[in-house]
Amino acid sequence: MNAKTIIKTLGSDEILAIGIDVSKARLTIGVINPRREQVFSLSNEHASVTALAQALCAGDYGGKLVLESTGYYHWCAAVGLSQAGLDVRLVNPLMASISTNGRNPARRSTYHLLL
């Protein structure tokens, strides 16, 4: 699925949050709307990131994009989306993991502040 198809699929619903799980080959994009949650996948390459950034900017998305920092694989998406003027937040996967199982309340609070 390409970025423009994703935005068309979402329609005119207000997007509340977007999270991106990064791997070597794919970007798995989770989108939360008031009525539903959707998951999409794009290739982790410059052309896909550029198309996603253009589609989000055209749709006037002004929220945060939370990306999991995975080695250097997140670099293309983080830079491309930031250069488009989108608010990109990088989250350490370990920090996110700790926040979800409740071992460290201070880190959990810090993680939620990023969101």
C-alpha cells in the first residue's frame, strides 16, 4: 500500500496519533482515529517516506509522529518526515518496553510525556 492510498483510506477522520515501528525493510504505521485504529505497512525507503510526508502535510496533520529508534534503520524516516515539517519523536524501544511493564515509573512517565 502506498502513502496516498493510506491517507485516502483514512478519509476525513481526525487523526489522533501516529506511531511507526521501524524495521530494515518496512515501516509499520499505526494510526488512531476517534472511531478506529488502523495499521498499514510501507517500504522503508526514501520514496515511500517522501510520499507519506507529502500526504500527511496535504491532510494538515499537525500531531506527533512517534518512531521507534532501531539501529540506523529509522534514520531515513526520521529525517524525511522532520524535513517535511512534521513533529517527529524518537523513542528507544527499551524505554517503551519498560514503560509498558511498569518496572520503572520514572521512565514510564517520561515516555508518556513524549507522546
